[in-house]
Amino acid sequence: MIYKGDREMSQLQSTEMSYRALLAVALCGAAWAASVPHASKMQSYDTIVIGLGSAGATAASTLARAGRRVLALEAQDRVGGRVHTVLFGDGVVELGAEWIHGTKPSRVYDAAVQNNVTVLSQQLDMMLFRSDGEQPNSALINELLVFTLQVVDEPPSTAQPLGQYITQRVYDYVKEKHPSVLSDQDFIDEFLHFVDLYIDNYEASTSWNDVTTSSKYQELEGDQHMSWHRHGYKTFFDILLNKYNNGPGLPTLDIKLSTEVTRVAWSRAADGNVTVTTADGATYTADNVIVTVSLGVLKERYATLFSPQLPIDKIIAINKISMGVMDKIILSFDKPWWPMDTSFFAFIWRGDERRKVSKDDYWTTRIFGASRPMGTGYALTLWTSGETGILVETLPEDLVKRKCMELLRRFMGRNVTIPEPTAILRSTWHSNPYTRGSYTYDNLISPQYPTAREDLAAPLTDSSGRPRVLFAGEATNPTHFSTVHGASETGYREAMRLLPKSKV
């Protein structure tokens, strides 16, 4: 990752970026027909897949390509789940997942390559701006940030809050390398505040002290910021479901959108089946069901969604894993006014100025920067997370737009006249009843529940040991949670659990 000041650039190799690719979250999709044309011809199914995000679309397509009769039920009016590509400006933007995080081995990246879809590396070079309009000490911030990223990859032997650990390590480093800086407490506080926001936007957390140093997350090899650019992340779903380049779909897969599931009932008898009830009163039966709804939805509905009730270890997992929020505010302009040789613009607040911000506007101090989406040349994406993201979802759109413009002009407007935006988009992953958040992270109690994600993933079996209710989704991935590729891995995992070994 490269950080640069107004007139200087510090070269940092992407290999030094050992922490999770910026703002993963994971999340995006495409508009599809309400159901495929052949839907009325199919009366019974081998498998019902609930949810058509990355995990669900992967599971459904894998089974359908193997000849299984599959019904996919999606509560929203589109395919994609927490992946959502939207037309905006002169192209597209992502309200959810922005990048392919890693290439080896990645089901997402492989899907693009195998279908001759060009994906581009977005080098996240960063220009630093300060709230008083002055240039920050870019070289020192750059050096400290590199050290911080290394620290994240060197966890202590005993788990502790990540922010607490980083803070102590930064003080130790400054004391050794730059002792004179210790007298500038304002600078240290400004830097630590920025890193707190930086990490929150990785984790979808409210505070870096909500995150454990003992996270099990593992990066894939390769470039961490591969963009679908003007193709849009929706292309991944077009490929999965055989819709890319006007593909005909999959003949044994029925898709029903705007179809909310309210009940999953199953029998432990070896000759039983699974019955799924939807909000419109319809019922569907199958040999088994794969549940791919988000952890946020499970937290809200598990007690009423399943019959019989889930086993205690699965309930514990649902309650103990944290569901984070990562939200975007995307502004479109008539033309770009920002530096075109930079991808990310970071906001460093002076401590005294941040403390003067009113309580009502405090959320603006938790937006740590803006980026240039690769799907359009005329937009900027502002990033926020955790409780601030939840709050921003509830604020009037005009207020959010006005305050974000004040923020941009405060940090970036010293040498340029910033025009009014032509349009605004906001993500609403927490208030959306079919997501209730963006993606999961390892919280402070995660070390006490080391098998929580595996417990969440474990299928419910009948008396003969056959899986009847299966679970997929990023939250069930022990090491690649919070990513689109991680969710896809789990969908494939559960599909292969249902297929004979000869199909592998």
C-alpha cells in the first residue's frame, strides 16, 4: 500500500500489507427476473437453498450443474446478497463488496479468469489530508502505519484487545526510533485515532478494542485489491448462474426472488424430508435445505425460523460471533475534481478540532477517508463502520450529503473548489432486514469459543446420519470469513457434502 503527501510519495510494497484488504466487507448483486421461465414445470426438489448471496449462488449452481433439482429462495428482489452493483454516474458502483481479496486460491478470481473477464488491480495509494488544511507528517505516519501493519501480524501469546496491543507497540516503537515525538502527544493521539478507524473499516467494528489480537482470519496469496471495475461484482453471479454473456441459466435450478422464508421444518426420521414455508404462505419440500442467510438474520430469527429448535452449540455460536457493519456513502459529480493519481484520500483529525465537533455531528469524525471506485470516473466513496454506520443509515439523506460535503471541503478543499454532488447513494446493511449487518469479525471472546464457526457450519442430520439442514455463508468459514471468496467456499463445501464422491 502506498501513502503519499501532497508532494512526496513513500513506496510501500503490497507484500507489506499483511492485514486484511481495506474494507472488505464484504457484499453486491444484480437484478434478475422474479423466477426462471421453467419454474412452473418443477414440483419437487432435491435441495432448497435459502439466500442467493455468494454462498447460496455457489451452492445452488454447484448442485444444479451436477444435475440436482434445486430451488433457490431469495428474500430480496435481486441476486447477490451482501454484494450489490448499482448503476451510478457514468458506470457502476459497489454498495457492498468492492474488491477480490487475494487470488490464490480464490473461487471468485478463478471465475473471472476462466471466463475471460478482465479484473484490474487497484493500487490503494493514499494521500493524507488534515482537518486544518495543513499537510500532516506523511513520512512519519507512513512509517508508523507500516509498523502497525506488521504488529497486527505478530500477535501476543495471550489474547488482548487489538487497539490496546497496537497502542503499546506504537509507543514502544516511537520511544526507540523517534523519542522526540513522545513530547507531541497530539500527534500520537491523531495517529492512533486514524489507525482505530482504519482497523474498524477492515473489521466492520465500532472500536479496534472490540477485536481480538488472536483472530483466525487468513489472507489469500496474491493481490488484495482486484477490482471488477466497470463489469461490476454482479458479474460473478452471472457466471455462477450461467447468465453471463446472455447465458440460458441452469435447467435444473429454479430461482424465486422476493420470497422470504419464515420456517424451516425438518424430520429426524430417515425417510423424512424438509419443508420450507415462505411469507406468502407457500410451502416447498425437498430432501435437504442449505441455509445461507447472514449471521445478522440468524441472530434475529433463529428462535422462530427452525423446527425443531437448533441445538445449543449452534445457538451459542450464533450469539457469540459478532456481526459487524461496514457502510458506504457514495457521491457522484459532474466531473472529477480530486487528484487522479491517487486512489484513497485519508482524513487525519487534529485532536482539538475533533473535540470541538458537536455531539450531533460526531459521526463525521468517524469517516476516515474517501476512495475512487473503479467502476465510474465521477464518484467518491466515503467509508464508515460499526455504530456510526448504523447511525448514518437512519439520518436524512440531505443531512448526510451536506455534512459529507462539509467534510470533503474541510479536508480537501484548500486548493480546489469542490462542486455540489449530482447524486448520492448509501448502503443500509444493518437496517436491511435480510442482512442485518455486513460481515463478521473475531471479537474479544472468540478465543473462548474456538470452534464457534465450525459449530455454526455443522449440518443437522437425521437418524441415519444424512445431512438435512446445512449451513453456509461467510460466518461459517473458520479462516476466510468476511469475504466473498470465503462465502463462496462454504457454499461449495455444503454442495459437495450432498454430492457423491464421484461428482467431486
